[in-house]
Amino acid sequence: MSLDESLFIPVATPRPKYFGLSPRNILGFRRNMLSVWADKAYRARSLSFKLLNQQYFLCNSPDTVRRVFLDRHDIYDKKSPQMRHALAPLLGDGLFVSDGELWRERRKACSPPFENRYLPGFADIMSGSARTMANDWAMMPEGSCVDVLNEMARLTAQIIGRTVFGDDVSDADAAKVVNGFTVYQHTINQLDYADTFGVPFLRGLYNPFRRKRAAKATAEVHEVIDQIIRRHQQGNKPDQLTLLSVLLDGDSSSSGKGGCPLHAEAARNEAIVMFMAGHETTANALAWAWYLIDGCERSRTKMYAEIDQVLQGRTPTLEDVANLPFTRAVFEETLRLYPPVPLLSRQARDEDEIRGTKIKPGTIMLTLPWLLHRHEKEWDNPDAFYPERFLPGAPRPDKFLYIPFSVGHRVCLGGRFGLTEGILCLATLAQRFRLKLPEDHRVDIECRLTLRPKGGLPMILERRG
């Protein structure tokens, strides 16, 4: 890319002078898990460090990521205790938390709805849901301000309900789930001192009021999913294959082989995983995309021109995605700068050696897409918004360097689903609107379970044409 070109440098997390979970920055870590990584972490290929009794290893290069997530997956398939304890109250034994044989069984059970043959129908629902949102926006007075993060969460919750569940989720139910996930993230104890520092006697130290709020949020999410399951069990079943029909009835995939039905609680746990993964992450990415497009006039002009030329005012379909390369590049660059899940963690089951460092059983292995995607030795202008780096003809980044949907055996089942959803929603809404950040609003980052704009993202609706 041209170094003399004016590039948009979007908001990032401040970097401390020194890395570490010291008493001085531990409160900052609670608010933002990315706040402890100093400049060194954006250049290093790996880092090994210890917090009291707990050993850590940071995989920060394609070869180290490949080692943990693919080559030696057998000894690194277990989630870190922090992640297990943070998510288990909400997800139970769901796919995102489980490991070993249970994970393999659930992975197989959840995969049929994400087969390519179902994507065209899902794409129509994605575009149709976005068109409905555009119609809602059109009813608002010119210059209205909306919380784009909340709007994108509402949109993606409807899409995931109507595609993966085959259920027409009401706005009220979608709002309950969205609110439940938000409250849960704010209240769950992600920095568990016992697990983080390897001191088991601290395991009981947890604010009971925060625990109560997290439990209430969990109950709200469970209630919505349980209602969908009950409707399914009472015979309100869609004609097409859905996640619930696979989990509850053992419906067959295109392979012709039927699965083993799960009991209602297990099905609910997997449904919540898919709901969270399908709405929360894509909603965050879409919100960040609107912020980035607003900040970069050059990219905004290119994307809008492409959308107008290809679609000519009609609602996009799956076939249009291939003809929207710049819109796709905008969304992929958004996923690079703001990966929805910015931290992945595993725990070593056995001994290993990586880049000359001995890995002992129990070591927590960290991989941060946030760091990999901004690595100063791997990317040109890593902090700049430059969608052109993802256009056809540009060299693709190593698949173990660019990992917005994870990588290896546990790569996200819905990766293509989410990418398609992002492109179609952007194209559908951008046909009719430009979203502008208010001059007095300062965008900030909140990183707990996922990476989102702190406090929401207010933007002004401006009609096009």
C-alpha cells in the first residue's frame, strides 16, 4: 500500500509501558482484557510468563498457532479454566466449552445446518431481515440517532432465530437475549484470581451481587431458548432442516445419516452457543464496520459505488456476494482490526516444546487475534483501516495469522454463515443509508467475552438518494 496515502487509524486500546497483571493495571484488565499488552507483544513471536503459580505461553506467530490449534490439537483441546468457568453458567456443557469425546459428538451433531446447500435460503432471510430494518429506519425523522450496536444486535438475533432455529423470534424475545448476553458479559467474573494466579484457596472470592445478576441474565436467555424448544416439541416445526431439528430429532444431513437425538437441556446448551456465536459476534463486527466506513471517506466512496452498481436498488442475494469484493474486503478488514472474539485460550494436557520453550502440563496457552491481526512484523500499517489488503489479487494472509473465526479443529462452524451475513447486511442497509458518528461522541473499546464499542455506538441516519 502507498505509504503517502492518507489512512484512517481507528480507535485502539492504550498500550502500557510494561506488560503484566500488576496491582496497578489489574482493574484496567477487568474492564478490557487487551489493556495489559505492551508494545513488545505486538512484535514478539511468542512470550512465556508466570503469574504467581500459573504458567502462561503466548502463541503470537503462524507457526506457534498452528502447533497448538492443529498439529498438537490432541494435547491442547481443553479450554482454559478461566474461559470454562466464565462461560459454563450460560452455556453448560455446550460446544464452545466442552472438549474430548463430548466435543467431538456435539460438533458432529451441530454441523448439518451449516452445510453449503442451506446457505442460499439463509441468505434470503439475511437480506430480508436487513430490508425490514431499513424500512424501520425509513420511518424515522431525517437525522435520527440510533444505537448501531443495539440495532445490529437486534438484526442478527432475528436472523439467527429465523435461520438456525427456524423460529420467528419476536422483537421482545430477541431483545431479551441481546440484553441477557450484555448483562452477563458485564457481570461475569472473567478474572478469576484462583485460576489466573494458580491459587485455589481464592476460588470462593466472588461478589455475590454480581453472581446474582449473572444468574438472572442467564435465566432470561435460557427462558427464550426453552420456549423455542417447547414450541418445537409441541409440533411447531419448520419444513427445512434446522439446528433444533438436528439436535432434538436426530434429522439427517446431506450424507443421509441420522444423528442421535439430544435431551432438551443438551439441545438448549448447544442452541445458546449458536445463538451467541451467531448474533453477538456478527453484530459487533457490523457495528465496527459502520464506524470504520464513516471514518474513511475513500473506502466509503468505493463501497457505496460498488453496491449501487451491482444491485441497482434491488435486494441482494447470495449470488451477489461474489460481485461485491470491496464490500467483502471492508468486512474482512473489520474482522482483522476488531476480531469479535479477541482472545482464545487452551490448557496443555501434556508436555511439549515450542520455539525452544518447554511447555508443562497445566500451562495456559494464549492466542490473541487482536495481537496477531496487528502484528507489526506481519502486516503493513497494521493499525490502519485498509480494505484493499483483502481484495482479489492481493496476497492472502497466512490462515494461522488471520483467525477471526478461530482455526484448526475448532474453527467456527458458522464462519461462512457469518461472513455472508455481514456482507449482505452491509449491502442492504448501505443502499439506503449512510451512518455518521456524532461529532461529540468518542468511540472506545470494551473487551470482555467479546470486543464491542463501549457504551454502544450512537450514529446519525442519513438517507441516500
